Amino acid sequence: MARGMLGVVVGLAVWVSVVTVAGLVMRGTWPAYASVADAMTFTLPMMIARLTVGALATLAMAFATSVVSRRSLVATLAAGALLLLVFIPEHIRLWDKFPVWYHLTFLLSLVPLAYLGGMTSRRGVSSDAGVR
């Protein structure tokens, strides 16, 4: 159980790190993005970029959670569910800033992407079993 909780904490730290670095890169390399980021008046390509970053961060989070927790599906899904619980109120607060499809894409993808990211750490498990 301790490894599962540690996995969730590490995974969430990975998610925050990926999103933070990607946000800084987007602001630093995309002047149009930087000019509208504070007001959150993003264009379609900007929203797609943000959703892509979120998806990649969620996959990385799930992979890290799964590895640290020794491939615990429960820990991996718990991390995805925690993200969902944290972001539901945030998206309600920002409801008028984004189209409905944006909110639904982000929120409804968190747990499935967590599952998928966790499954990627399981690849090769059967072939690794004889090596240890």
C-alpha cells in the first residue's frame, strides 16, 4: 500500500512537472500564446496544444505511478481519479472561458489515459520475469 501511495505522489509530481515545463516552453516560444495566456483567450490551435500537453502529462503520470507502485492498476487509476477530482471544480470555474468540447475532452480523458499510461509500463512484464 505504501508503494501505491508513493507511486501516486510521484505520478502527480510528474504531471505537474510536465505541464509546468510545457507551459513555460509554449509561453517562451509561441508569442501569440504568451500574449493571451493570462486572459485564457486561446485560439483553436492553442487549445489543441494545451489538450495535447495534458494528455502527454497524464500518460507520463500514469507510467511513473505504475512503475513506482510496481504496476499497481489501483494506484494508477487512483492518480487519474485524483486529477479528475481536482480538475472538475477548476473547469466549472473556467466554464465560460472554453467551449464545452474542450472541458469534456480534458475531463473525460483523464482516467482512460491513466489506464493507458499504466498499461504501457506493463509491456514486457512477461519477458522480464525470467531475467530477474
